[in-house]
Amino acid sequence: MTFSMRMQLFLRSFFLQTGWNYMKYQNIGLTFVMLPFLKQAYKDDKDALPSVLQRYLENFNTQPVMASFCFGALARQEEAVAKAKSLTDFKEKVTEWTGIKRGLSITTASIGDRLFWGTLKPLTLLMALFIWLMLGVNFFEIELPANTPLLYAACAGGAAFFAFNAVALFVKWEGLKISYDARENTCFGLTRFDWNKTIYNAKRIGIVLAVGMILFGVYHYLKGFEDVDVHFVTRAAIVLFFVMISFVTRKLRIPNMYLYLAAVVIFNLVCYL
């Protein structure tokens, strides 16, 4: 894959969700992303292109960032399909292509949902809140130094959000090359990274930041014990309660969605009362 083609696929990958539908999910976006490569692969057999596009317009759904691993692997296999020397060979290559598309989309969806949506997004939000708190943004409504440059604080905290985009862009760009060059026995390059360890470490960092923020707030509210804010103590206790319950629900394999809904209801009731 040339640098120019890789760049085209990379830029088009930002539009993967375009045309998302309930019938076949990201099939239109996948076809749009791969179209330049398909035109190049079948430049000597343009009559075959419509049937090729039909394959790409079948069901496809995965995590948008990790989808780059699918693009590279499918491109590599498509080259093999285009060079098939007999009808039997062609059918075998198409069957392999279908298996790669189905299997890799499921795998990348699982990794991507846990890494990007379940870990990095909340982690970068916590990082931003923690930085703002340390620089004096007064969202805890406590007395902090008044000479803190708020513009600087906003920029520093906002930089944490770019950490998510930096990781996403790196995976999008490198995933294309790695999956195109890698062999099937390495799951098209996915085994090159220890995804589980990365997710584990990121979650632990998030827990440390969350606990640090809670302890910081508790310290400032309780350092003058005679002026204890009952509302703050109640809300802090509820937060800690739900943190503890989350470990129990994980062990019992109860979907976290139910825990989130319960937390929203209880917090709204407490704030209202």
C-alpha cells in the first residue's frame, strides 16, 4: 500500500459513521473508505467492481477508531481476491475475505469499546477535571487562591481532552499499515499490542485520579469540622457507595447500565431534596 493510498483511507476513515443505518450499520461508510483502493485493485477489470461493492455493502459494524485494522486487512485480502486465477480460487479467497471481515470487526469492536469508550474517554475527562482543580477552577465551591490564571487553567485542562484524540489518531494511522503488512496468525497485527494491559493500567490511573479528587474535596470541607456541609458529606458517601457497588455488580455480571440508571435517579433525588 502506497503512502498516498494509505493517506486516502486514513482521511476517509473519519467518515465511517456517515450513512450509518439500522439495517446494515456502517456498510456505506466502509464502502466509501475502501472505494479508492478498490478502484485501484480492479483498474484492469472495471466490470468486476459492481459485484465487489456489493460485498462491501453487506453488514459491517465495529468501533470507529479500531476500524482501521479492518481496512488494512480487507485491503490485503482484496488484492488476493483480485489476483485469483480460477473460479475455485476466487470463491476460496472471497470466503476468506468474508471470514476476515466478520471476525476482525467483532474483535476490534470489543477492544475498541473497552479501550476508547469505556476507559480513555472517562480517563481524559478525569484528567481535565483534576488539572482544573489543581489550578484553581472552583467547581467544588471551596476557597482556593484567587490569583490563579483561569485562561491558563482552561487551556491546560483542555489539553487532557486532546490526549484521547492523539491516541485515536495514532491507532487509526498505524492500524492501517500494521494490519495490511501483518499475517493472519497475528490477528492482522492486533496481537502486537497488549490491549488488556493498557486498559487495565488506564482504569487504575482513572481510579487514582477520582479518589484523589474526592479526598481533596473532603479535606477542604472537613478541615473546619464545626462547619461540616451535610449535603457534601451525603453526596460523597453516595459516590463511594456506588464505587463499591460497581465491584459487586461486576462480579455478579450485572450490566453497568442498571447501576448508572440507579445512580442518576438517586443523585437527582438527593439534589432535589
